[in-house]
Amino acid sequence: MKKAVKLFEAWVFIILSAPLAVLPLRWSLKAGEILGLLLFYLWGRRRRIAVENLMNVAASGSISLHAPIEAVIRDDFRNLGKSFAEVIKIYYGLGKKVLESVDIEGSEHFCKAKSQGKGVLYLTGHCGNWELIALAASVRLAPMSVVARPMNNPYLNSLIEKLRRRYGNSVIYKRGALKSIVRTFKGNGCVGILMDQAVVPEEGYVIDFLGKGAWTTKMPAIIARKTGATPLPAFIHRTTKGHTIKIYPEVELSQNSDIEEAVKEDTRRFSGFVENYIREHPAEWLWMHRRWKRIKRV
């Protein structure tokens, strides 16, 4: 029975998402924007989390806003809806214009990192259209893998896996990820890690994130040290013409002789790029995530 329900859910998703794919891009983006607004008004729990998160960050003085908090969060939901529409068009094979709308700044940093022959570790977060950065970078620069959890629906998960592979993009699932990551870097491949979600204590450190301590994954810092892969921060943001991916120069690892402290310092440096992105583009980050959870247990 459970299998039938999951299969039904997958078919419903395909049927409902198809109109977004076949509409002209302009109308698809408008429909996505409307979908985002509907989620803003109807998904009260996540809207409240997002507003509360931004309110706390603004109160700490860690970010400057040029619009009321609720307006920023409304724009954030709009961006999520538009991002969903863009990715759906790509997955249906109708997203050529979306991919062509992406400009890349800093590709020379990628080329330099790739020439070192030890792999490229992209450091990013749930910023802008984070699905698009993986797809566009795979098409325009080199195939890459992204570390993520599998979707709850195995049928949709399998379908999206196949669609990703069309664009040279794949997923390394978190459980047992280290072996696959090491193997990828041995072949001078590219792996992207989103490092802005709260982790359990054994997986990270509490570091300052926009004015308040937050559990932050130490995996990117450990992997960079173990493999020699080049850590490159990379982010995408929406522009009037489409999107811009910005790739930053290699992040130098800490020289602290205390390895534990060195990994903490690396983690702070890596996470700082996510913080800077949020300050520059406050309406393009996943505010609805409980980024600062579990802190009371420390």
C-alpha cells in the first residue's frame, strides 16, 4: 500500500509540474512566483520560522535590510517559486534558456583549482537557485556531484537522478558519502557541499553565524585536509537578465598546529562566505530552515 501511495505521489507531481515546463519561460517564472506567494500565505508554520529567523538576525545587527522583514521573506518565497519553475523546465529538457541566462564570474579560479589535479570542493549553501548552480556548473565547467540526502519518495528520487545525469550532475548521498567523495577527488572530479544547515553535535562545531551560535558541519574542512582538494566558495544570485554564479579564489586552510582548532578555523572561514552572501542577498537564502536549533543543549 505504501509503495502504491509513493507511486501515486510521483505521478501527481509529474502531472502538476508539467505546465510549468511547457509554458514560455516568462510565464513559467510568473507562475512560479505566484506559487511562491501561495506558499508564503498558506504555509504559515514555515513563514513564521522564516520571519522569526530574520527578525533575530536583524535585531543582532548582523544584517542591514532595505525593506520590512515580512517583505523580505515574501520576496524569498517568490524566489523559491521561480527557482522551482526554472529547475522543472531544465528537468523536462526545456530549460535551455535558463541555462543560457547564467553568467559565470571567476571561472579562472576553477581552472586554476582543476589544474592542481586533486579535485575541486565547491563550498556553497541554500542560496539563490542552489539547484541551478549545480546543473549550470556541470554543463558549463565540468561534471560535478552534490552531497545531499535522498528524497522521501524513491520514485521521484530515481527520476531526478536520471534527469540530473543528462547534465553531468549527480548526487552523493550523505550516508557513506566519504568513500565516494574521496574516489571523486582521486579522479580530479568536483564535489559541491551545502554547508548552511544545522547538524547534530557529533558532525560539527558551534560557530557564530549571523550573530548567534549555530551547529555547522565540519565535513568540508576535514575533507579538504584529508584529500588535498581545493576549496572554492561558489554562489548564485538572481539578476535582471537571469543569474550570476560567482566563484571565489581558493580558501587557504588554517596553519594552526592544533588540528582540532585548525578544522574549527577552516569551518569558520568557509561559513563566512555564506554569511556574506546572505548580507548581500537577504531575500535569496532559505530562511525557513531552523538554522539555530539545538543550541540550548550546548
